[in-house]
Amino acid sequence: MDLNSASTVVLQVLTQATSQDTSVLKPAEEQLKQWETQPGFYSVLLNIFTNHSLDVNVRWLAVLYFKNGIDRYWRRVAPHALSEEEKSTLRAGLIANFNEPVNQIATQISVLIAKVARVDCPRQWPELIPTLVESVKVQDDLQQHRALLTFYHVTKTLASKRLAADRKLFYDLTSSIYSFTCSLWNHHTDTFLQQICTGDEAAAANSLERTLLSLKVLRKLTVHGFVEPHWNAEVMGFLHAVFERLKQFLDCSRSIRAESICRDRLEKTIILFTKVLLDFLDQHPFSFTALIQRSLEFSVSYVFTEAGEGVVFEQFIVQCMNLIKMIVKNYAYKPSKNIEDSSPETLEAHKIKTAFFTYPTLMEICRRLVTHYFLLTKEELTMWEEDPESFTVEETGGDSWKYSLRPCTEVLFIDIFHEYNQTLTPVLLEMVHSLQGSTNMENTNAILIKDAVYNAVGLAAYELFDSVDFDQWFKNQLLAELQVSHDRYKPIRRRVIWLIGQWISVKFKSDLRPVLYEAIRNLLQDRDLVVRIETATTLKLTVDDFEFRTDQFLPYLESMFTLLFQLLQEVTQCDTKMHVLHVLSCVIERVNMQIRPYVGCLVQYLPLLWKQSEEHNMLRCAILTTLIHLVQGLGADSKNLYPFLLPVIQLSTDVYQPPHVYLLEDGLELWLVTLENSPCLTPELLRIFQNMSALLELSSENLKNCFKIINAYIFLSSTEFLQMYAADLCRSFCELLKDITTEGQVQVLKVVENVLKVNPVLGPQMFQPLLPSVFRGIIDGERYPVVMSTYLGIMGRVLLQNARFFSLLLNQMACELGQELDQILGNMIEMWVDRMDNITQPERRKLSALALLSLLPSLNGVIQDKFCGIINISVEGLHDVMTEDSETGTYKDCMLMSHFEEPKATEDEEPPTEQDKRKKILALKDPVHTVSLQQFIYEKLKAQQELLGEQGFHALMETVDTEIVAQLQEFLQGF
């Protein structure tokens, strides 16, 4: 691509690619895509985006195309890779001048330089770092800033490389530039502080930006540039200086107005200081040991004493708390139970921690966490009044504890309480004791303090197990507080019911459950929405607990379910609706069939909610979960839901519909339970299976559920289902078996085995294309036992239940392999006998015995030659299935089933599904459960004896081991 002639053309096409008109935009994008691999294209782009006189949007697009090209074509091994000559020219051009006037473009140029550096620096680009170092020294503000911005992005990228050779290069780079970077940071920091003192805020803002960038570089160098940073005096000097600088910057914040241009950047810099400490602690805990004392003193001083008042801001408090938490919890600082096994570094760190966390310090931290940071703020109380649902979502912690103040304080409290529970338990119990009895309704602060203390007791529930008699406290104090209906007392009602939820799985007597259910029912009628939502959460925790008893809950089921449903209708936000739906789902799951009389209202409402939630896929997932539990609870009656249920399944499992990305997993689960509980196959239920081919092509983690669904259709109505879908299914299976794991192979083969079990006449014909590979797998001696076992299960079904088809298959294999029928049959029997130990399931072992015995009586020389092996397998099968009747002393086949018994569930088990019943009925037709192996052996041996005569049969029996014959005779006594 000639640069001069091409520049005009490329510039024109880039201009068209910025158009809002798709008829202009699309052809331009296509043209640019074709040029991506043309030599010289990236040199043209470089010329365009470094030409400051051109349109900003065109330059921006040129930068993006250049950046994307680096990812695709910069590496030497890439298809259509750039030539070394062009790359050399481009590298020189990229760092020729750091004078980009537009911030966004400057950032993109810095990022793409870093991308090139990741591949080429330092070997192919040794001049990059020296050029950057020189450029950050220049006096021109713009050039200095752009060079420093690039310096940061290059350092950040190189620091992220993880191969040993790359780490070594970064260590070498760090050692060569660390002193310079420290002095650069100190220079810009001092300049900023001087300018703030003189009141020159505009200049101070520029200096602060450079301080921030140089500190970002130092952060990467300090954290990732040294193997043992504590041996480097400059590193430790910088880290100690961080505390001094932090104090200076925090003092600065007193004098800077909130609306000042410096304020936001100043807070970012303060947070960056704390990130340096947190990252260093995370990556180098033992090197951090020298900083533990100072970190704790600094953080505790600003967060838990008056020193921080008027200075600290929320994100800084969060960072300080994270620093304390990481020191308290750090595994590297915890000695082993056997002190001698601990390293000197661990013992030293532990000693520093122990010396710092004295009783007065711990007591002050605990008290201040609870009585200051746990208190509901004015803003939170206002949100409670004006937008209760948003308040609930905020309280349940949408944000990570690392970044949001309330969850951060609670996590810090939990960690400190866990670490120092012997010291802090009496402190917290004393706080609880001081709050017993009634609280003055006019004293808002007293109510908020009680709320905060109860919060602490809930968070520390596991630690307080031996110190709090929660049952007594519940009966004597908490229950009464739940009954105080005054509007101002609602924070306590809400907190107490939350507190009970925290303790329910820790320590709560089972016989108190009915009293709690009564209280929950009353609170679900509370005037306050927040109280009701919190109550619903505690109800979920209660019914989800392992000590839950259905009989205790049933008297409250109807009213609870009605109140929950009313709450579901009342709330408007997606998150809250999802939450209430999860509670309803949990209740339905635990009471199962007992829910049937009460779900009518919910069944009518869910279609409306599904329609309303079209744009909210996570809410739809919650609806799917509810439907899963509803179908399980309704059993066969779930067929009444089909007008709504089946279109939901259809949409959720259609990979051509965008929502499937969110809904597929739950949709498949719903599809499966619908089939398992379906009393019969409807045309609509059959039609949904059209979605399955595309699902099988996905070969995703959902494949296991797909196979379960296919099996469910087979058990539901094999003939109707197979007539419509067997051909497609067989094609899908043949494709799957070409590239699938061993576990996947077994799942496919089990489906085929189930088809043969349910439909022994049509099944082999419908899945005929798969059977030769099964046969070959047997005679070739498939090496995976679980696959071989399934092969033998399939062949056993064909041989035993469709001898005519087996004969056709044998002929087909003889033609394919060019061998004699008898030779192939002999090989198969020999391998079957040899691999019998691969079969672990008793049903399949008995099936093998029945199948091989079905070859008798026979005059065939090969079968007679393998007679010994057939008898061996038969006797093994007898050992598997025969049990001795203690009364009569005779043996009987324990796998025989003579009549249908309704499957019964114990108290701990799910009730039987319609599919469970279908499997039981199917078993009554299965030779494994209807044919006595003992009698079958006797009849086959007798027929063989009649065929050969006494002498011939005696000679045949002599080929069998005498011990096996003796065992056989013992089993056949009485015949």
C-alpha cells in the first residue's frame, strides 16, 4: 500500500465509517476489514491519527483500528503478520512525539503503545523505556503528561506478564527505573503541595494529575517488580513515605472545597495510596511485616478515633477497614497450633498483631463499629420511608463488601470478632445486657443503637453459640419486641426477625418453631413493607433449615402462602419480586404435595408476571425456579398448567431465541420435571422436542439434562415419540459420538439401552445405524470399563429380546468385516466372558447371563466351544441375584417382581413421580425382573441335554470347572 496515494483513500473510507447512515457505514467497514491485512495499512493509520488537523472522530476510529490490528497481526506467528520493517517504522512513529491534544485519543495511543510493548519490549524495542524516561523530564506540560500516561500503561502491561522469563525482565526493568520513578513522584507531590499552599488550584490540579500517574507507575513497580522487596531500602522507604504523604493529602482535603476541581482527583490519589498498601500486603505478606504496626496505627487512628473526623470520606474508610481486615485474617500471620512448626516471619508478624490488638483497642474498635458504623444513617432512614424496596436491596448487599461501607464494616466486625472472640464476647454481651427491657419510643437514637447491637449479635451468631441462651432470649425478650406495633419501633421489629433468621441454624429449639411461625405470620401483615420483606427472608431460612418439620408448619401454610403471594403482588422492583418468588419456591419445595390446595392464585398470577418481566431475564429465571417446584408439588395435576407452562419451556430452551442465554439451564430443568410428572404425552409436549437437535449440537454442560429429557420421553410414550423423532435423534447421536467425552458416550448409549428396554421390537430398527459401532466396540475389547459395560447392556437387550434382529446384525458385521459368522459370534462371546467384570450393575449382570443363555440349546460348534464361559457367567449371575430363604433353606431370585407396588416415599424423600411409576410398570415387562435366572438356566440346560443326548451333554459339562458345576448344582436343587 503506497502511503501517499493510500492516505487519501483510507481517510475517505474512515470518514464514511463514522457516518450514522448504515448504507454508508457498512460498506466502509467492509472495506476497512479487507485492508486490515494489507502491507502499509497501519502506517497510513498512524499518519492519520497523528495528524491533529483532521476530524477527531476520524482520528479516534484510526486509533481503534490500529489497536485492534496489534491484537491480530503484530505477533510474528500470526496469519498475515506485519513485516518486521513496517513494525520498526511504526514503533519509531508511535514514540516520536508525545503531543496528542485530545485526552481520549491520548489514552488510546498510550494503550496501543503498551500492547506493542507487551510483545516487543525490551528485546525488539529497547529504546521505548529510555525515550519515556527522557520525555517525562521535559518542561512542556502536554508532552510531559502524555509521556507519563504512556509510561503508566506500559508499566501496567509489562507488570501483568506472568511467564518466568517475562518476570525476570520486569525485575530488571524495575531495578533500572525505580529510583527515577520515586524521585519523579516526590517531585510532582511536593510541587502539588506547594501550589495548594499558595492557592494556585489550576496549577495544583495539573501537578496532582502527574502525582497520580507517577504513583500508579510506582504501585506496579513496587508490587510486581521485586522478588523480596523488604531487602530493598528504596522500596521500604517509599512504603513508609506513603503514610506521611497520606497524612499530608488528608490534611490538604480540609482546605479544599468540595466543589473544587482538585477535590475528586485528590480523593482518587488518597485511595491509590491505600491500594499500594493493600496490593503489597496481598502479594508480599512477609515483606509487609515491617509495615503492620504502622498500618494498624494509621487505619485505626483515622477510622476509630476523633483524628479522622472532618477528614475521612467513605471510600477511604472502606480501604482502611480492608487493610485492617487483611492483616487480621492473613494466613501468613497465623502460627500453627504447634508453634515449632511456624516460620520466624509468621511468629514476628503474630507478635506485632498481638501487641497492637490489646483489650482497650479491641473494645474501642468493637464499640465504635457497632455504635457508630452500624447505625442506620439519615439517608438510609429517608430511603426506608421513600423507597422501601430500594432500601431492602441496598441492605441485602448488592455491592461487594470491598467497596461499600455498610457491608465492609460488617465483614470487618465478623473477622475481628472471630479472631478475638474471647476478648470481645463479654464486651458485646454487656452491650446487649444494657439494652434489655423496653425502649423509649421518643428516643430515636436509643432505637438505632439497639438495632445496631442486635445486628452485631446476629453477625456473631456462630461465635456466641456457647455464650447466649438464644431460646430464653427469644421467649423472654425478642418475642415481645416483635409484638410492639408502634411505627417508630419498626427498625427493631425488622432487626429482631432478621436476628432470628441468623440464629435459626445456629441454636433454636425445634419446639419453639410454632411460636416463631405465629410471629412470622403476624409480621407478614405488618404495615411496613421492609419488615414484611425481611420476615419473608427469615421464613425462607427457617423452612430451609435441616431441622424443619412439615407437620409443625402445615397449620400456618395456607395463611403464610396467601400473605407471601400478596407481598409478591405488592412489590414492584425486579430484585424484590425475585426475592419473594425464591421464598415461595422454597416453601413449595419443602411442603411438596401439601401445597396443592393453595397454589391457585399463584398459578393464575405467574403468566401475568412472566409477560411483565419480558425485559428482565433474571426475574424470569426466578419464575422458572418457582415453576419447577410447583410442578413437583402438583405432580400429575401439573398438566393443568400446560397452556402457560409449555410455551415457557419452548422459549427458554430455544437456542435461536436471545433469552435462552439466561433461561436455558432452568428451562431444561423445568422441561425435565414436567415430563417426569406428566400423566400422558400431549401433542404440545411432543412438539417441544423440536428444540432438542440444536441443544445436542451445543454440546454444553447442559448435555446431561438433555439426555435425561430424552429418556423421560422414552419412558413416557416410546412408540409415539420414536416414530416422530428416532431418525433425527439417531443422526444427532452419530455426530455426538464422533467427538464427545467418555461420560458423554455413556449417556448416549444409555438412551439407546433404554429404547431397547422399553421397545425391544422397534428400538433396534430405529437405532440400527448405531449398533454396528457397539458390536465392533465389544469384539475390539473397548478399553473403558464403563463404556464396555454399556455396550454389553445394549447387545444383551438385542440378543435376549430380539433374536431375529441380532441375527441380521451378525450377518451385517460379517459382511463389513469380511469374516465368517461363527468367527464373529465366537469373538463376541469370548470378549463378553472376558469383560464380565466390567459390569458392576446387578441388573446388567443378570441380563448378560440371560442373553448368553438364550443362545442355547444349540448344535453350533462355536457356541458349544464357548459353553464353559456361558456357564461361568450364568453362575456368577446366580451369585449376584439369588438369596437364601431362611425359613425353607431354598434359593430365590431377588430381582423378580410379580406385581405393581405404588412407589412410596419416606419422610425424608421426595414423593414418587409419574415417571417413577412408569419405570415400575416397565420393570414388570422386563425379562431381568420377570424371568427367574435359576429356572432359565435349568430349562436351557435341559433343552441342551435333550438336543445332544446324555453322553453328548455330559461331555459338554466336562468342559466346565468342577467347582463351578458344584455351585450350579447347589443353586439348582429342587429342579
